[in-house]
Amino acid sequence: DVKVTQSSRYLVKRTGEKVFLECVQDMDHENMFWYRQDPGLGLRLIYFSYDVKMKEKGDIPEGYSVSREKKERFSLILESASTNQTSMYLCASSLWGTGSRRSPLHFGNGTRLTVT
Amino acid sequence: AQTVTQSQPEMSVQEAETVTLSCTYDTSESDYYLFWYKQPPSRQMILVIRQEAYKQQNATENRFSVNFQKAAKSFSLKISDSQLGDAAMYFCAYRSATNTGTASKLTFGTGTRLQVTL
């Protein structure tokens, strides 16, 4: 079974702090994703990586950056946290290549971030 | 850009009854994949069912089945013999069959919260 682990389940940070959300997957997946989940808005893609050191912006990248130095780890960085970044953050991974089209995303349990 | 619409923010069903969750999508592509995910209170997103657009036959997984209407761009989820454990948020999602870059991302709807009552 694929395991996607997010380092924190709950996180409380102050406005202006630099915040790191970590995600690790154990199935050698090439693709990794960061989504943000808000009530009434569903899941929105922040950033996406299809290989080590490769990244692409999703639908709402503003205020975020990412890092993928190793295949199994994908970090989401809030350079200067703001209250409108209070949300649930979900990390996911999937296969690349021909498998990716029909392969599902495997999700972590989410990090609920509160910025005060 | 593709969009996915779930018009029912909340639904309720009695145990053992059948419920249908609606999903429509907008795309100009002819080849794609559609998914239903379940998110229980534990927050773990779980794949419920998957449909390939090139297949005319509706996908079925035990008590879960879909009604895929490609021309109408509709992809509803039917849950038969509902159980208390089916209570969750359900998300419909779309993925292009193009295999490069951000095309492999999933686009999600806003979700439908399903309550199951005794």
C-alpha cells in the first residue's frame, strides 16, 4: 500500500512566519502534488512536481513555493504566512508515464494550518 | 481549462437506501478519466471509483456505480444499500488523458457532504 505522510496534522503559525509543510511518499512515485482544501471551494492545486527539482505552478501558486530535492519528499513553503492561508493542505502522489493517466492520486492525511 | 461542478453541497440518505450524487464537467477533450473520491472525517482521501472516457460501460465497484453520460458531460455516483460508514465528503475529479506536465493533475469539484441516517 502506498503511504503518503504529512509531517504535521495540525499547525498554528503567526502572520509573517515562514512555514514548511513536509510530505513524504514511499512508493517511488514521480508525481507529487500540493492541494489546498477550503469549504465550498473543493481542492485547488497549488504546485505540482513530476521529477526531482522539477516543479510547475498549479491554479493558486501565489504566496507559496515548493522544494523537491529528493524523489520521495515534496515540501510546501509559505514564505510569509498570512491569515488567508489558513486552510487544510493535502499532499498527494501518483505514478508518472503511461500509468499516470489512470492511476489515482494517493493522499496524505492533511495538515490543518491556522495562521493567526 | 477543465471545470468540475457538483451542485449538491449536502445530501442525506437513510441507511439501506440508495442515493445519487451529481457531477458535471466541462472539457473540449475527447479522452480523459473521471474519479470519485471519498473523504471521511479522518480526512484521508480514498478513491471510490474510476471511469475511462473511452469506455461506454459504466464502472461499478460493489455498492458504488456511476452513470457516465459523455455527450451530456455528466458523471453521477450511485451508492446502493447505504451504510453509516458511507457518511463523508465526496469529490468528483477530472484528469486529462494527455500524459505530460500539468495535464496529469486532477481537477476537483467542490464536494458533496453525504449524511447517512438510521
